[in-house]
Amino acid sequence: MHQERLAELLKKKGIGPQGSKSLKTEELEEIAGLFKNPEVSLTTKATMLTALLILPPTDEEKSWLEKLKASPDKFLPQELTGYIKETSNPFLSLIKKIIGKNDLTKEECESGMSFLFSKDIPEYLKGSFLEAERLKRESFIENNSFLNYLYSQVPHREINMPVLIDIADSYDGSNRSKNFSLFTAALLGSIGFPTIVHGIDEVAPKEGYTSHKILKYAGIDPLISLDQAIKNLENSSVSWTYLDQKIFFPDLYEMKRMRKEMVKRPFLATFEKLLQPIRAKNGNHIVTGYTHPHYKEELVKQLKEQKQCAQAIILKGMEGSTHMSLSKSTTCVLYNGQEISDSLINPVSFGISEMEEKIDKSVSEKESYEEGIAALRGEKNYARQNIIYLALVILNKFNLMDSEKALTTLSHSLDSGKALSHWEKF
């Protein structure tokens, strides 16, 4: 109960400069009690303290913080007093620099990431580092350093393919909309375009349902090996695969608890989906989504700067995924390997009829699986239209197939059962 209460207060205050709400005196006093409560996660305490120190305070908050700074031992557990007093801890020194709203150098970013992945560093400092960066707002250089560090920690396996489509949905999943990425992958694989989907069972802050959970619901083991995933892609009767973070990046997977207890979505969530654990020889054709306007440009510019993917599509999909609405236009940013451009796309221009989709807060892996598999079995439902739509956008924007020909080819694969066969042989 106490843990949930501090997390609730952190959600209120620690969202960011634009979304944060002020804390009242009685809430601040409640926080003081929770800081000293041994039942509450030290990671949540550290991220709350970080938020209070970095975000602009109201008069009530300023007065309370002055008391805390005057007597840190009275307010804080011993581990957190270094946020106020002098510290010799190099990681905490970096964190305090960020709390002061100073950007890190490339070298400092690399040090910070080394600390983040060190087994010897306590989780509360790791959560605080991630919280401070997100509330300050990461600079381009910082994001570039973080992405490159994460990328360097993945043992990439290269396959001899000219094109590998990489559907990179957010790992924290969906909880208000359906997701048919796995079925789009099977469809694309069935017409000769190998496709990978990757993710995790669940992760904070959303802890929504994921492709992992859809596969598990279908009775399919989502934790296949890297070798098996490659075999799936290279097998022309399958040509698609799912790969789990627990398999290709176990050190990041082990941060799940810390990410839950820090509450805020960290930059890890921005970049973990862009790591291309299996790569085509010239990099993957990445398809991903975004929610917040800032990341419309940030994601694609980071990919262009990194120079590790062949091309990329960034969609303003449902809940930041690649799932696009069939009832309105969607923002689509394209990196063609050289230049960045953006446009509005809509289903009608791709020969897809508009259809309404209601936001459903009770949606789960069950609904997405049942509707998606029905589409592969030839049913003319919403999932079929959505699966074809995403496949058409991918093929068109990446110049892999003419739209008219693609629509005919994709429809035939569904109607003939070919796509279903590729799904069943996974």
C-alpha cells in the first residue's frame, strides 16, 4: 500500500515540466513519511527525490525542499543524503550534474551507461539517472550516445538478405487498441519479404499486452533461441519470426523491476526497440511508432545519425505503435537511407476502406489474436484491413513493390491460405 502510494504521488509530480501537477503541503508531508518507510522501494524514493529536485517547485514545494536540504538526515534514508550533501560517488555526481539541468558530454554518457549496466551499482541510482535524464530532456548528443551504447551491447547476428523488415513496436505494449504486428509479419513473409518482430513479455510503465503475450495465448513459445529465429527467417516457408529481449539482451531484461519502481518511462523505452538483434547485411528496414511530437523527429534523426539501418518509417500509430487508424490520416516520417521526409497517409489512398475502431480499455492479447488469426484464415474483418494497410505502407514507402500490385498480392496470400501456412509453420 505504501509503495503504491508513493508511486501514485510520483506519477503526479514526476511526469515532466509540461505534465506535472503541484504537490500540496499534506502530500509533501506524506512523502516525508514514505521516504523513511522501509517497506517502500528505494528506487521509487530516489526517483521521487530526483523529480522534486529537478522540476520547478511551487512556493509550497520550495518551502518544504528548503527544510529537507537543511536537515537531509531527518527527511531521507541514509542512502539518499548524498543528493543533498557532498558525495564521492562518481555515478551520483553525474546524476547531480543532470539534476542541475546540465547536459552530459559523450564521455560522461558512456560512463553513465557503464554504471547503468554494472552489477555493482544499486538500482536506486540507476532509476534516478534515468529519471533525471528524462525530466531534463535528453540532448541529441546524449540520446546518440545512449542509443550507440545500447546497440553495442547486443550481439548482432547478420543474415545474408538484401531486405529484412523490422517491425519495432514499443515494448510496454498496448492496453487500449489491438495489435496485429505478428500477423503483418506472417503476411509479408508469405510474399517473400522476411520480417522480424521483437519485444518482451511486459514492462513498465504501461505493462500492456505484447506480441509475446499474443504468441503465448496462441500456444506458441515466444522464447525461441537466436539461432531458431534466424532459421525461421531463412526458411522460405516461414520467412518471419519473433525474438524476445530476454533472449537477445538479458542484461536489459533484468532491469524490469527497476523500471517498474522508477515509474517514469526512461530513454531505454525509446531505443530498446531500435537495436536490430538480427540484421540484414546493409541494416534493417525499420518500422516503428511514436506518441509525443518531440520523438517524431528525434527517432528518425537518431537513426540517420547512427547509420545502422537501411531505411526507416516512423508512424504516429495507436498508442505509439505501428497499428494505424483506418478512420483517419496518420503521420508518416520516412528515412530513405539518405533523406528524411514526412507526409500524411490514409487507407483510402492505398485502396483500403475506412473503418471505425473504438478505443477499448479491456482489450487484451485474446482479442488481437482471435481477430488476427481469423484474418489469416480469410475472414474479411477489421484485422484483415489493418494488416494489409500496414503491409502496403511498408512496401510502398520502402519502394519494395508497386501499391496496386502489392494489394493484389497481399489479398491473394490471405485468400489462398498462404499467409496462414506461414503463420502455422513458425
